Amino acid sequence: MNKSFIETQFPVSKISKESYKERKAVQGQTLTGIGKWWGRKPLILVRATILGLLLPATENPQKDREIFLKILSMDDDGLWQRKEKSVPAKDLYDIANTSERNKYFILQEEVPKWNASISNIEKEAIQKSLFEKMSYDQKITYCIRPEELVNLNASTWVDINSYLGTTATNLQELMEQLSILRYGNLVTVGDCFSGGGSVPFEAARIGLKAYGSDLNPVATLLSWAALNINGSTDDEVEQLRIFQKKVYDVVDSQITTWGVEHNEQGDRANSYLYCNETKCPACDWVVPMAPSWVIGEGPTRTIAVLKPNNEKKCFDIEVHQDVSSSELKEAENSGTISREGLSCPYCRTISPISSVRHDRKDSDGVKISGLRQWGKTDFYPNVNDIFQERLYCIRYEKKLNGKTSRYYTAPTNQDLLREKKVISLIADNLTEWQKNGYIPSDKIDSGYNTDQPIRERGWQYWHQLFNPRQLLIVGLLLQKSMELAKTKKEIVVGILGVNHNANWNSKLSRWDSGKSPSVKDTFSNQALNTLY
């Protein structure tokens, strides 16, 4: 058998640039919306690799490369066909030579503008002429991704078929014909560790048989979803959206009936901010723990302020909005936890976290955490635990005259009663929900990163990475998804929705207190980072 294209050459630079462009689409990537997966292969890389395996190498490597790039719409004609954005006159002016500048452009206050005498048809021709002078990096900034191109133009297929001896009119037909020419049948692409599903998805999309498997159940779910959810028809996708909306509405109705998110004015909570608190080893005061007490720089300029309560040897937390710049600065610098340890605002002592946790070493010098190790039925700290969890701020949404506004407030006594109700609801449902798989029941397996929450918090089970309110939402979403689902696709969509919710709604989710305060996802990196 003759060598394949990829055995003789591969345009690494251009493929890398297209892969980077795909990655920079972030949430606009084809498979990203299904679920987070570290190391998901760029689809253009998969497509190029499979094509490289099927495309035969000839004695004319330059022509081979030309055809390879044509098929992937990465040649000059393909790039022009993929171009969706108009190149600004200023950028064209920078590329143009002196003659072209004088002919096509005028300067208005040193800013290049089109010459008024140039027609739209002429502008298109000039755009193409100057576009071809750009570097590859410049060109692709104005282009859609190769996967977004519906089909190559007819003249390109004439060139491809003439060289390869095929009769294809689209990529799927070409891949089938190349498969038969090389192997005698339509090839099957398999990936035994399919991860996020890039390989089986792209192989199926370009017309080949595809199989994927993985030892990781999440990877298996994502791979199946890539093939079967992303591969659904528009009508099927619409039905899945209707199913998701139905689940949301049922859960929303139940939460509203329980009355755990609405205050006495009818305003609904949008975000709950919690902190840990612990006793200062030096003075025995209970100290709320946070690296900063800025809640939001904008638009409400909100901070939390610690007020000593001498009678109870603790701190009350007040929430102030519309504060001055100096107050914002002070809140930023008034954090009670840093790399140095716990900074007590009362006695001004800095205590290493190891001393706060009461860590010790055994006879072999191995460090042992002084934290109580949580049991399977624990979902909230015991009264004697070193680290307690405290709700210190709620962001409410108020609707008035068709407009929605947000405001922050410290929890009232009624808010705290609602917290107790949430805890009671979880206590009543925990065993059944764990039995049915609506919330996790497994113990955290020991590992380099998974040991971190065990060592730093005493959390031994996966459900302990969520507070009671988060467990309530996750459990209810999955329960209603399973009760309402009538097809396998609906079951998978329900699970994927809960998976997404869990990533953005755990104790490890971060709060961004910048100009647009918001929750950030758990997996900013591949670690389970416990937060203060």
C-alpha cells in the first residue's frame, strides 16, 4: 500500500493556527456547550489527521499539499470563501502600496477612508486583491472556522476530483470515496479513550463510521452526547429545549412553593455569598475568613464590614452599598486570610492555618490534619468543627414596573430561617436522594488533587463539596429530570444540565467581585481548590 499524505508531510503551522482559532472561540466551540473536558482535541486537528490518513501521497508532494489544503478550505480560495468580516479601510490601507493608496483611499484627519468614486463591486475586488497579500494569521481573523463552511465551491471540487480521480460534491462523499480507494470499504474510526468526544464526533460528521469508549463515565457521557445530541436534527434539538424548560419550570415552582429564595417583599435571591469562620488560636474570637471584603466594585460598589461583637466574641457583618473609593480600598486590604495565615482583626495576631487546623505530626514525621473527617451523612459542619460555614450576604433581584434591579444585603433573621429550612429539606431527603443517585454518595478517592479537600476541610465524600442550598438545587434538578425524561436523549440532556450546574454552583465556585460581580466556575484549573 502506498504511503498516506500524513506519512510524508503535514502542514503543522496552518493546522496549529486553525486549532488556536477554534480554541479562542471559547463557548462558541461546537462541543464545549455539552460539558467541560480538559484536553478536548480541536475538531480541525481531528479532521486534518483523518484526511491525512486517507489522502494518498504521490510523487508530486507540492500538489498533494495544495489539494490537502483545498479540501480543508485552507488555501487562498478557501480562505476567501470563509471570509465573513469586511476588512476595515484602515487595515487595507496599511497593506496597499503607494499606487493603490492614492487610487482607492483618501485621508480624513489622517484616517484612511474609501474614495467616494469607488463602487461596491470595485470595493469587493480591491478587498480580495489586498486580502491575498495578508499573512495567514491576518486572514483567519476575518474568517469563519473550516467546520462552519457549508461546502466548498464547485470549481474547487473540480480541481480536487480531477487530481484524486473522485466524483465528490461534498466532504462526506469525498471521505467515502477515499476510504474505498484506499481500504476497499468505508473506514471505521475508533478512539478507545475518547474523552470529550472530538474524534468520534468529527469522524461521524465527515461521513465515516465512528466508535468511542472511555473508562471515565463522564467522558463516556460526553462522547455519547457529542454523537447523539450534537448530531440531532433541528426538530429534535427543539424538543430537547422544551424538555429542559419543563424541568426548569417544575423545579422553579417547587423552590417557590418552599419559599426558600423569596424574601418578605417578594424579591428573589440571585446569589448567596458564604464564608468560613473559625476561632483565632490567640484570642478565641470567632473570625470570618475572606481574602477581601469587597463584594462588588460595580455597579453598586458594595463591601462587607466586620463589626466586633464583644459580648459574643465574634464579628457581625454589615453590607454597605455605594461606598467611596477609600472604603473600597480599605475593604480590599482588610482580608482576614492570606498565604501567611489567619489574620485576626481583634488581637491583630497572624496564625498559620496549620495551627488553626491543629495539625500535628505522627512518630514518623507525617503531618496529620486536626480536622474532623466528615461522615457519609454529613452535609453541614458540626457545632464543634474548626471551620464553620456562614451566610454573610445575599444579592436580591427586585422587579418594579417591568424593570429588574439588584441589591445586596446582610441576611436578616428571616433569611436565616430560610437557611434552616433548606438544611431541614436536605436532612429529610439526603438518604433517598443518595440512594437514587440524585446527589453523590461516593467517597472521594485519594489522589494528588483529590486529597486537598480531605486534608484542608475534612470532606471525605463528593457531596460535601456542595453546601445545603447547592445540594437542594442539584438534587431537585436531577430528580425532576429523571421523572420527566421519556427518552435516552432527554435523560442525557438532564444529566448534562446538572453537570453544568454543579460546575458553577459548588463550595469551590469563586465569586468575582469586579466591575460585573458574578459567580465563576469551579474548574478554573485541574484541581479542587478549597476557598476561604
